[in-house]
Amino acid sequence: MNREAADRQRAFAALLRSPVLDRHTHPEIWPLVRVHRATLGEWFAQRLGYRLVVTDSAARLFRLPVDGVVVAPRRFRPPARRVLVLAIMAAAAAEDAEDITTTQDLSDRVRVLSTHEDVELAHYDPDRFAERMLFVKAVHLLVSVGALRPTSRDDEDQREGWAHRRDAIGGAYEVRRELLLRLVDPASLRAALTAGHDGGPPHEAAARIGLMRKLVELPVVLYEDLTDAERLYLTGQRHRVQTWCAEMTGWAVEQRAEGMALIAADETDTDLPFPRLRAADFASLMVLDELLRTHGAGSVVTADELASAAIAVRERHSKAMTNDLRVGNAVETTARDLLGALDLLRPTGALDKWRLTAAAARYRNPQVVAVNARLDEEGAG
């Protein structure tokens, strides 16, 4: 593979991972996006039904809904609803702020905004520590999408200091109005609000887009989850689909009797690599193995069976458990959430019952090796 093709793949994967990027946040990737924006834009539009907007200062990928649905899975442990609400109000406040604003200035503006009669939300009260902590997370969210740019490298410490009232103004930020105004994309909003009543893409295009989105965005694609149209498209265009995936990502398409998966070449290319060298992943992997050995892939497990597996793992590998995993049903909860996000343990729709998907068998019989490195809950291996 030549350098140009590799650069396009790096840019494509980076945009999937970080839908907002520029020369400041991604100095190595930004030039690649600028150079290959025509090809990238065509890939996203024709193969995935997404819209890529590249300006002189930033790139923004909009995952347009089809039939009111976005295939991309929810972020693992996403921000709380209150954080999202505060972030939206802070974004509205930032539009009227000066070019350089601060955490305290945005907080003051949001406090006033939340008291307006036409804003039917719980009033924001920065005198409460819990609210200040949530507001700090809301500001961080706006930073992550490029609407605010910290003017100092100590931004996180300053925000934390503001939350604890050790810093009067908190972090200082440049208001990036171009990206601020692109937080809501008219085409995305229209597609979401019409919820499929706008006609949508043609039949074959809808099948192509649906299949490609599932392959690129989801951990695994089970044939049972495809629509009839998507299965028909895959039957006739399997080679094209594999070629496109390889061209865009450079990753391998793994095919099994139950489905397909696009396997990233490096764990940094996925939003949720598994398993990493940390206690939560180890515990989840061991719980999964316990369930597979007891019940087998494809089986339905109950809450009691999941709890029993978690207890067995905690007792068998007690030295590998961090303090937070020793408390109550932490192992069970951690495994359920993480394995669910990976679509290895799927809710059945019935109360307290999950199905071990076919992909779970990929992780059976893991070899446990003692290492000197500490299994860090926050660190990644």
C-alpha cells in the first residue's frame, strides 16, 4: 500500500473516532484531512450517508440519521442528561459571550438563562457543589467538540479549582464561533425530526448505507440483525463491501457463519478496545468466560446467573480486584455494562435476561498470565 492510501485511511479512522478535529486538536491528522477531503467526503457521503464539512480551520463529520436512527453506538458511559443540558445552555450563552470567556462568565450566563420563563428546565444553581461539578463536565464537553478552546494547558486543573472554589474564574477559553454554530447541523436536524417521512435514500442506497454503517460503526454485525434489503445487498455485493472496507480503513473483514466484523488494526482505532490491561476489563473477560463455559454462546442468562458468575470470578481472582470492584455487586455491574456495550451480552427484552451473542465465543478460554504491571482502572495497556 502506498503512502497516500495509508494517509487517507488514517484520516478516515480519525474522523470516525473524533468527528470534530482541526490543526490544534489533531496537528498530525489535520493536514491529511485537508489534502484528501474530496475522497473522504465521497466515501462518507456515498458509502455511509454521512456529511463531511471541511473549512479552513476545522473538519466536522455529521452522522445523518436514516429513518430517524443513527447506527453509531452510544458512547460507553455517556455524559449524564444534566451535563448535556448544561452544555447546550453553555453553548447558547457562549454565542453572546466575548471572544475570550471563562468558566465563571459562562456559569453566570447559564444561571440567568435557566431562569427565563420560556426555558422549561430546572434552574442552574452554581452555589451547589454538585451543580458546579456538572457544569465543569459540560464545559469539558464543549471543549471536546471544538466549540471552546482552552487558552492554557492547565485548563483541567483550573476547572477543577473553580468547582472547589479555589479558582475565581476557572479556565479561560477562546469561543470558536464557527464550530459553535456547527454543533447543530440543519441537515442532521431535518433528518432527525422527519424520522423517515422525508422519503429517505432510494431502496438500494438505503440498504448499502445501512449495511456499511453497521460494519464500520458496530463491534460485530450479525446476519440476524440485517434487514431483508441489507442481506440481499450483501449477497450480491459482498466483494464490493469487502473492498470498500479495506480501502477506507485497511482493516480486515472477518467473516463467520453468524456474521461479520471489521477488525481494527490498532486498538487506538476503536472507541472501546477490549480487553485492556485494567481490572474492569479483566473482571469482565473472566465473567464472560464463566458464562460461556457454563451456558455457551447463544444462551440466555438470567440476572441470578450473571451474579453467580461475578461472585465466582471475584473469589477466584481476588488479588486482581481493585478496591472499587470489591464493593457490593461492582463486578457484576461492570461486566454487564462493558459486555453490553461490546454487544457480547445483549438484552433480550425480557426483564433481567441477556443473550450471549455469537461473537462472545471469540473470547472463550482466555489465558491468564501474571504480570508485574498493576491493573489500573483508568490506565490502558
